Amino acid sequence: MLVPRRDVDADLAPGTRIGHYIVESRLGVGGHGIVYRARDAALGRKVAVKEYMPATLAQRAPWGGVRPRSERHEAAFAAGLKSFLNEAKLLAFFDHPALVKVHQFWAENGTAYMAMTLYEGMTLKAWLAQLGAPPSEAWLRQMAGELIEVLGLMHERQCYHRDIAPDNILMRFDKSSGSGSFLEQRPHPLLLDFGSARRVIGQETQTLTAVLKPGYSPPEQYDGETSQRQGPWTDVYALAAVLYTAVFGKPPPSSVARLIKDEMVPAAVAGAGRYSPSFLSALDAGLEVRPETRLRSMAEFKQRLGSGEGFVPESAAATAGGLSGFGAAAGAASMRPMPAVQPAAPSRGQRLLEVVLIAVLVLALLAAAWFWFAR
């Protein structure tokens, strides 16, 4: 995500009261908002409060509120504010373990806020870095299943995330679990930063925002925020890219580069023998670079994944442990390098065809030049 530098005094000071919440500290900051750790003054519980504060459009006013940076930013700021409240309303409507739980949302101080459950955990990106080995297929299926389910529910409401990546998935820590190690627990993914507010801001301020993550954003997102080609299949690509990253240690190449020359090693090749054919073929089908040939929905993605039952991996060290004892297997396993795919040498016929095509192109250019000067 490309955003300008945020003002140094943009944060609310500890002790500031917003609604009936008291700000304690800042938890995180993004291009379109700031998240604070706060305390409910009435109930005493800890919550996370997100403030609509788009860095490209707004600034902190002397009286503590939020205001547009200039008159030319007012329309986009208002559109984003409306979408922020709509997003909060949408999130509050659903009650799913893989989705942020919104307790309350309101407008105040020239902006808007939403109070959410405060979760403990780490991002999938950090989790994979600490793990240091490919997760088991059983673990990945468990994680993917919850994300597919919640994204399917959101897609039914015509809302698309468009920013799914390992740093936007929180792996929650379950204190009630008998396991002492975070890495040994079953996956409890939480989808962060739903993109509905960003979608409207992008339509209004096309030159100021870009919700793009190379490796995870499909090519239709590069067409612009108003592209009619975006839909459920856009999130299918990103989720398949997340699973590809977890399995092979790095994301696929940029989708735009793949349109020119696709050098992605297929999952079916790179993971052969370690993961079931149905699992790997689902990743490849979800990573089809052209939207019209890609899996069209989360339901299709789930069906393509299959169950994987009966598959026995070649390397027990890389996949042993399943959902329990996974941390112990991870210590012994190492990330297998992706096999290099050597391009086949062109045949004599192919070389001859290339020469003929180049000659035809040169003749066409010469003819065009002659015609131009002869006019």
C-alpha cells in the first residue's frame, strides 16, 4: 500500500476520551486509520478503537478532531467517512470467529470510530517467519477453511477485501488451550483491514491511493479501483497466493509480470509429493492470472481443495504432526527450495518461425515509412 508520510502529531494522546472510551496507547497505524488500545470507562474492559484518519486526505485539528487537508479533499474525505461507517455496520452485522467483532461505532470530532474486541496474537507473516518450515496440509486446510467461509459470507453482501496478505491475517493465541506453545495450536485466523472504505477513497482519489501488494494482488486490481472486472475471484487469487507463500516460503511473482511472461513455478510442481494433488491444483486454479479462467468464488475454491483424505506425504518430517505437535515437527523440518524449471531449448522449426516473423515485421515497418514519406 502506497501512502504519504503521516503527520507526527496525528495520534490521540493517552488519556483522551472518545465516546465512553479512554485512549491508552497506539496499537497500529495504516493509510486510512489509527488503532488505539483503549479502556471502556463504564465496563472497565480493554478494547481496540479504530479512528478514521486517512493520511492522504486529513489532518489532526488543534482542538483534537479530524479535518480535511484542504477544500479539494473534502468530497473524498466525506465519501471515505461514509464508507468507514458502512464497513463498521457490515462487520457488526456478522458474528464469525474469523472476522473482527465490532461492539460499537459512532461519528464524533469530525470523523468516525469503531470499538472492537482486543485480540492477542501475531500476523501470519510473523508466524511463518518464526515457524521456519512449511506448515502441514492439515493445518493449512484448517486455516483456509475459516477464511473461505467468512469471505464467502462477505461476498454475498457484495463486499470484497482486496488486500488479503500474510500481514493482514492475525493468528490469535488461545490462552484456554492446553498447548503452551503458540506454534503448536490449531489455527485461529482473524481477517484484518476489510477494504470497503479504501474502495470508495480510491474511486475519489485515484492518484493518491493504491491498494496493491505485488504477489498477492491480481492484475484486475492494477486496472484501477473502479475496474468492473473485480469480484469474488479477486479475493480468491489473494488467498491462493497466501497459501502458496505459506507452502513455498515466498509469494508468487507479480501478477502483472506474469501476464507478460509467467515464470511462476506451479504449485503442482513445487509441492509434488509433500501436499495432496487436490490441494496443489486448487492453488494453481486460484492463481490463474486471467480473471475469466480463475476460480470464480470461494465456494468453487473450497470444492477444488477437496478433502485430501488418503494422501500420505513423501517426507514425514515436513508434514508430520498435523494440528497437534506441529511445533516439534517444525524444528526438524526445513524449507525445501522450489525446483527450478528450465525452459526447453527452441527447436529448429521454432527458430525459423521467429526469423520469419521478425522479417515480416521489418518489411511492414519499411512499407509504413515509405507510405508516410510518399504522401
